[in-house]
Amino acid sequence: MVRGKYAEMESDLKKTKEKLLAELKKCKVALKLNKEMQKNYDIEIRKLKEIRDDNNEIVSKLIEKAKEQKILRDSYNKEFQQLKEKRNIIRTQISEYKAERDSKWILYKEFKNQFHELLNQKKQMKKNSGKMKRIISEILELDWKLQTESMDFEKEKELVKRIEILNAKINNNSEYQDIKAIDLELNELIKNLDEFRTSANHYHKLMVDLIPEIEKIQTRMDELYQLGNEHHKKLMEYNDKINEIKKISDDAHQEMIKKIKDVQLLRKGYDSKLEEIKEIEAKLEKISQKEKIIRREKFVKIELQRAQELLEKHKSNIQLSFEEIGFLLNKGLISIDEISTNKNKENRQELLHSTKFKLTDIKGLGVRDERILVNNGIHTVQDLSNCALDDLVQIIPTKSIVKLKNWIEDAKSIVNKN
């Protein structure tokens, strides 16, 4: 009756335990798989990080080289702009000189036209005044005589007077005055023409003197443009390569971030599975505690029932076996003096020796082990010494064979010594 009741309880617990153990196994397999996946992801993340970091290092070096090219390009461009400004200033000067030169030539042409007009006018006037020519010719002739011939005072006085009379005639003549006025204008025009021509040539020379300088500047500007363009091309090449490698680095980084998020999800799953395992193990621990309690209750009740039965037999003077007498003696339910039957008297001395030691006196055999042994009919050290190793393995499968063998040998040693 007792065994049937506890067998049903133990069966239910066993089924629940088997179910939980199956779940625990699945969880541990899932946990192992999760761990392997995390490990693989970690390897991939490290590789992606290496790719990203290696390419970022290459990009950094390329950026430095690109900066060098930019500095050179900008220095050439700066010098180019400075020369361009200088060239523009010189061009402005040349334009100003040209404007001055051209304005002088325009004035020169205008005055030259006036000069020719007056000159033609004078020629025409001279054609129309024959009498004046003769007077002038006479004045010149008399003036020459005064300067070259030797004559007396009267004669010289007469010639001077004649010249005065002739000059008076000329001064009183309007045409002569007009020609004289034209001569004055012509002289003034000649002076102006000389000034304009000299000034125009001066500005022209200033222009010509600036041309070599502007040509030199232009040559240097062409060189700078070529140099700046070469460094600009190299800069663009570096930028293209930087963008290309940066894309590889960015792609690796994005893939790494994605993998990290996946690992984080795996770790959450791992932690969740660990909690599930803890819950299952906690349930299994509760079942183990219940099993212990059931085994204890079962053992106590079975021991009590057996003790009652054996006491009844003892009181009824029914002959008890050596093992049964040992059981009652170990429980303290009878004393050695109470053994009255002839057979029991013969075994009295043997019983005294066999009950002197408890099972727990064996090294490594605890109270829990003792209960299991007693529950399986091994009540004394003598019983243990007579037990076969294979039978003991079946009774306590959780212990190592070496330990069980040591128990038997220790029990035999105790029995032999006593």
C-alpha cells in the first residue's frame, strides 16, 4: 500500500522531470548554437573592422597627399592671380599711354592740317603781291650792300633812309601784314607740331618699354597655369581614389553595424535562454527536493512498517533471520539480551560484532547513501561486505565504481578485524 502510493507520485515526478530534461536539452543545444553563431559573428565583425580600419588608414594617407597637392596648386594659383593683377595694371598703363599717344597724334594731325592750309594761303598771297616782292628784294639788296660794301657816310645814310622808306611801304601794305601774321601762326604751329610729335613718341616708347615685361609675366602665367593644372589633376585623382576606398570602408562599417545589431539580438536571445534554463533547473531542483522528501517519507514509512512487522514476529516468538535481528538491533527496538531462541543465541556474538559499526563509518558513505542501502536490504556493515559490486552499482548508479569497490573492501576489512 505504501509502495503503491509513493510509486504513483514518483511516476508523475519522473514524467515531469523527463519532460523538463528534454526541454533543458533543447535549451542547451539552442544555447550552444547561439554561442557558435555569436562566435562566427564576432569573427566576421573583426574582419569587417579590420577592413574598415585598414581602408580608413589608407584614406588618411591619401588625404595627406591630396592636401599636399592642394597646397601646391593653391600656391601656383595664388602667384598666377598676383601676376594677373600685375598684368592688368600694366595693361591699364599701356591703355592710358596709348590713349595719350593717340590724342597727341590726333592733335598733331589737326595742327598739321591747319599748317598746310596756312602755308597754301601764304603761297597764294605771295603769288598775288609782285610789287611787294620787288620792294622786299630791294630791301634785301640794300641791306646786303650796307653789310658788305665800303661807302662814305652820306652814301650809307642815303641807303638806310631808302630802306626805311621801303619798310614803311611794306608796313603800310595789308597783304604783307597778313603774310607776316601767317608766318607767325606757322611758326607757332611748327612748335606745337614738334611738341605733339615728341609727346606722342614719348608715350609710344613708354608703351613699347612695357611690352617685354608683360610678355615675361604672360610666360610665367602660362607656366603657373600648367603647373597648377597638373597638381589639380593629381588632386582630383586622389579625391576619386579617396571616395572609392571610403565607400569600401563605409560599406564595411555599415555591414559591421548590422552584424553588431544581430549579435546584440543573439545575446538577448542567449540571456533569455539562460533565464529559461535557470527556470527549468529551478523546477528540476524542486522536483529533486520533492523526490528526496518522497524517498524520505517512503523510507521512514517502510522502515516503520517493517519494524512493526518484525516486532510482532519477535513478540510472537517467531524465529527472525540474522538480517532481521540486525535491523531491529540497529533501530534500537530490541537489545541483544532479548534474543532467546537457540539459533539467535548462537549468533549473538556475531550480532554483537556486526552491529558495533554503522554503515556511515565507511569512508565516503554518508547518511543519504546509508538510506539508499537500507532501502535496498543492506542494513549493516556485514551486509555491505557480502554485497556483489555489480549489485551495488545497480543500487547506487550515481557513484563511481572505484568508490563502490572501496566501500565493499572497507566493509570487509572492518568485519575481518572484528
